[in-house]
Amino acid sequence: MSLRVGVVGGGQLARMMIAPAVELGVELRVLAEDVGMSASLAATAVGDYHDADTVLAFARDVDVITFDHEHVPQDVLAVLVDAGVAVHPGPDALRVAQDKLVMRARLAELGMPQPDWAAVTDAAELQAFLDAHGGRAVVKTPRGGYDGKGVRVVSAGTEADDWFATLAEDARGGALLVEELVDFARELAQQVARRPSGAMRAYPVVETVQRGGVCAEVIAPAPHSSERLRAVAAEIGVAIAEGLEVTGMLAVELFETTDERLLVNELAMRPHNSGHWSQDGAVTSQFEQHLRAVLDLPLGDPDPVAEWAVMVNILGGPAEESLDARFAAAMSEHPQAKVHTYGKAPRPGRKVGHVNVSGDDLDDVAYQARAAASFFLD
Amino acid sequence: MSLRVGVVGGGQLARMMIAPAVELGVELRVLAEDVGMSASLAATAVGDYHDADTVLAFARDVDVITFDHEHVPQDVLAVLVDAGVAVHPGPDALRVAQDKLVMRARLAELGMPQPDWAAVTDAAELQAFLDAHGGRAVVKTPRGGYDGKGVRVVSAGTEADDWFATLAEDARGGALLVEELVDFARELAQQVARRPSGAMRAYPVVETVQRGGVCAEVIAPAPHSSERLRAVAAEIGVAIAEGLEVTGMLAVELFETTDERLLVNELAMRPHNSGHWSQDGAVTSQFEQHLRAVLDLPLGDPDPVAEWAVMVNILGGPAEESLDARFAAAMSEHPQAKVHTYGKAPRPGRKVGHVNVSGDDLDDVAYQARAAASFFLD
């Protein structure tokens, strides 16, 4: 095919679209923030995605614009849409992923199950929420948070005073999001692909294991899941994708409570860490599916190719030089492990790659994935 | 990793190394014959591989040189080796793949089972071979043949006079290869990866179906195969890889005779059409394995991820414009089919892509693969 997809952002998600783009015959073009980023092989432009002229110039030569992240400002997105550029996901959907208060309000309108929440503008309002919810709660900045940043557990209304002060300085004003502290048994993620023309395919719900607010491991499908749980998760994903008219990949992060309810935690409208297992564990990877979806091509089969897949993230720490030796050692000990690297300079806590293992014995699959990834630990 | 592999030749085999290179973190550089070839995304140079200076300049900045084809002349390979460049497969191994008479002689030295053969320099010698082998035989030009070109079934010694005349004009002189016409039940292919340090991994033997001298379809593993047959095929592959000191991927094309013997037909020292199924059907694809092997990295698991995989080639015919619509139709009807495109302008009989399907029911897998590929037929 001679279709062209333009990706704004040159991180690892854009990088991992390169492989399926080559095989599909889709020309992938990337607007990277800087030279030498993860997706540099496909980078045809380097520039600031906050600048409408830069993004519009990049968009001129492609059939559709999509994203490595959700941070492109609404005014830039509006310029694209006004110029007739196909933007997937579109600005209205992205707004929900960009602002956690908008997200909570829209999910409430859609009747989605979620934690109790409120928009609070000062310490007194926060304290009132705390008083009504057992004295502890989670406060989040509506914008800009990821991987645990912009998230704080508080037990007093004054513990977010610094964030309230920052909001007060921001000309846009606004509020913080406060959510009840959910007593969850585990965290899950549900992915759904949706085409502009409306067709959808749901991936199996997966279990995600977080450490220090960062995704550490994913098990696909989520073990010990009843048919009902799997169906409810898929229904939530489909309802959100449809309700928000998401195009491309949607990831819905979920809490499974100790009383077996599912509550929506976060949304991402792009390929997501919880779906990296699909590169080696599903008929159609989330990266291929995202390309197909944003191009409004027929979606691929999201079914797993083995009973189980486990993904373990590789976090930075070791210096670049030692990564090669560690890589060879991991490959040698675990020939069934698929090691994916992001071409990023390692620094502590930074995601620099991941390991996928698939197979029919979950204990063995999880062991192999963790053991292979452990070669990259300090 | 920051390892760099240089591939001489910009065809689809180089193109299909791009995806695993990105994921492994290997920097792939391609010396393409022309602009706009299959592997153009990774093409860092365009030039003539017959020119030693061109190839040597390309090789200066990479850790290892490997190939999209076996056509790089020995004098060019010698210049690389003399300059200290790591070349995999090396010139001695490649010579065997470049000249079918050399191949027959070396396989005989290794004690490999093969059809009766002879080097013939004129019609009388050819007639003598025919008289001793039932009056019909296969004549092959030792160099430059592929996909059925340079191969002719003859029943009279004079039927290769044009080729003898061409040989006579060639300053190098030489002979034609004549082989007995094997009464084969089917054709198989055995792939083996070998590292410079000697470690090897064998893929399961597959069945290849040829139409008009061109590979049409591959079934992996070869159906209705006894354990003995699979073991013998692997032993032949390993013995040849070791005996010829092949580095990277080796494909051994085999005849299975009606009395269940295996005879070596052809060799290829690179990823091969018979291994395309492994992109979606094996833990480690032949393209990833080739990169690992030529870099002397630990080899990956060659095991299938499902019981069966079927690959069907897409041959040119339809015009470029219609390929998009056909692609979408194939994707729509067969969401489990993996369509791989080569970015080549279609022309009749030219390989422009292939379809892989994997699963546990061979009838269904073969049906899906053939049906998906049929969308690309005229």
C-alpha cells in the first residue's frame, strides 16, 4: 500500500509502529521532538508539537495524523482539523485523555463504573472529600501526569497546597481531581481498537502489575478471571471507545475491587504498555491494529496465539555499554524470550525495553519473562 | 544495542530484516541497487555490488556484512575479507551457493544424499548422461539461475546447445550441470541457523509447493512427516551448515522421493522464501535469527507457536492502484491472515508479498491463507 501515517512524537510507541508499517506496506512518518529518539528510523521531521505551523507542515504529506502521546495541545489539533487533516484519535476524544477531570465527567455521563471523585479547588473542599471517604484519598493534577507523576495519596486537606498554589498561578485556573482510595484486589487493562467507521475489536483483558506507580509486568489474559469478568471488561472498553468516539487503540486501566467490581482508573488513546504482549502473543499486535484503525482499514484478529503471554518491562539503570552484554546473556539463557529495545539511553527508572514470552504454562512463561528481564537489573 | 549490520542488496529479504532489527535495537544499513527498492527505509547507500570500492566503503561503518542475495562476486568478497571486514556468510560458503557444480561436488564430499549428477561440456557428454538415466534429465546453468530460470528438462543431448554456445563465449569456460530427473513425492525445505562460533538451531522441516518453478506455498511443519523424516532432514541441514561453515541462515531445498529418501536439490545462504512462515508462526523468525546469527549473538527458539503455519506467496499481476483495495478486502474477510508486502511495483509473476496464517487446524489454516492470497490474483 502507499498509505502514509504521520505520528506526532518520536518515542517508543512510534518506534514500535515501524515494524508493522513495513510489513503492511504503510509509509510511517514521524515528527520527533529531537534527533536520535526511539523512532528516529522513521523520523522525517524534528520539531515542537506545541507549534501549529510545525505540525501542520508535517501533516500536509500524510493521509492521517496519529500520536505517540496525548500531549498535543487542543489549539494545535484544531488547526489540523480546520485544515482538513484526518486526525485519529480526534480532538474531542483526546480532550478526555488529556484532562482527568473531563475524563471523570464524561465517564459519569456514559454511566461507567468509577471511583467516587470530585473536583476540588482548595484545601477545605479536599478536606470535606477526605472526611466523607475515610480520611484518605488520591489527589491528581488533571493534566500532565503519567507513570505515577501528578498523583499523591493524602490524608489531610492541606497536603495538596503546593498544587493548589500552582493552579492559582495558572491563568486557566481550575481544580484538582480527588478520588476515593479504591480497595482493589488487582489492576487490569482492557484494550479496544476502533475504526473511524465504527467497527471495533476488543483484546482480552489483562492483569497489570505496577511497582512505584510504573507498569512492571503484564499477564495476558488476566489469570483467574471469570467469563463474566472478561465480558464486563470488554463491555466497558467498547462502551468507552464508542461513547467517546475514540479512533485507534484505546486502553482502559481498571481496578478490580475485592468484591469483584471493575472501576475505571485511567484512559489512554494510543498503543499502551499493557498491550506490548500482543507483539508476540496475539495474531494482530496493538501497533499493527492502531495503524489499521487510524487508516480505517479492516481490523485484525486480536486473539492470543498461545494460552498465556507475560510482558516484563526493562527499566533503565545499567549504562549503554553494558546493555549489549546483558542482552546477549538474556538471549543465551532464554531463547524463547523476545527482547524489545527502545534505543533510549538508560537512566534509573526509565523504560528502555521489555521482554515478551508466550506459551501454554503460565508458571513457566512468567518465570522465563522475569528471568530474562532480570539480566537488565543492576 | 548499538550493533550495526550492513546488508548488500535492497530486496524484500533485506526489507524483512528491518522489523526485527528495530525490535532488537540493531542498526540495519542497506546497500541498495537502486532508489525506491523494497528495503529503501533502511537504505543508507545506493550502488553497484559488483564494484569493490562501493561495497568496501559501505562496509567501513558496520560490524558485519551480510546479504539479500548470493550474487556478490568472489573478487569483491575477497577485498572485504582482506580489509578485515566480518562477512557472513563468508566467501567460501557463498561460493558453494553461487555455483551449482561447486555445490554438487562439495555435497558429494560431505556425503550428502543428492540426485545423480555430472558436469557436461558438450552435447555428447549430455547425451551419455541421458542414455544412462532413462533418456530425460535436468540441465542447469551453474550460475545465475533462480526461480526456475537457468533450469531445463531435456531428452536429447542437443537441447542445451544454446547454453553450451554461451559457455564457449565465456572466457571462464566451464560446464553445465546435469542431474537425474528425480521421481519425487514432494519438495521440502530445511532451515538451519549457524553462528560464526558454531552454535546451530534447526527449524522444523517444511513442505514447499512450487508452481511454474516458483515457490507458491509453504506448509510448516511438513504434514504427514514421520519422526525419522524430520530428524533426517534436520541432520542434513546441520551437516551442510557445519560442513560448509555457513554463517547466518541456510535453507536446504530437498526432494522427498516416492521411496521416502531425501535428496538435496538446492542451497540458499540467507533468509529464504520457505521460511517466511516463521515471521508469524515461530518464536524467532528467520529474519531475526539471521541477524542474531551473523552478529554471533545467541540464537532464538525456532519452535512454531502453533501446530500449523501456511504461507502463500502473492505474485504480481494487478496494478499498484488496485492493490490497496484488494488488501483491504483480504484483511476484511480474513482478520487472522498476516499480509506482508514488499513495496515492489507488481508485474506478472513477480513476488510482491505473502500471506501467513497460523493455527491448530491445518485445513482451516490453509484455507484462510489461500483465500486471503486469492484476493490478489487477477
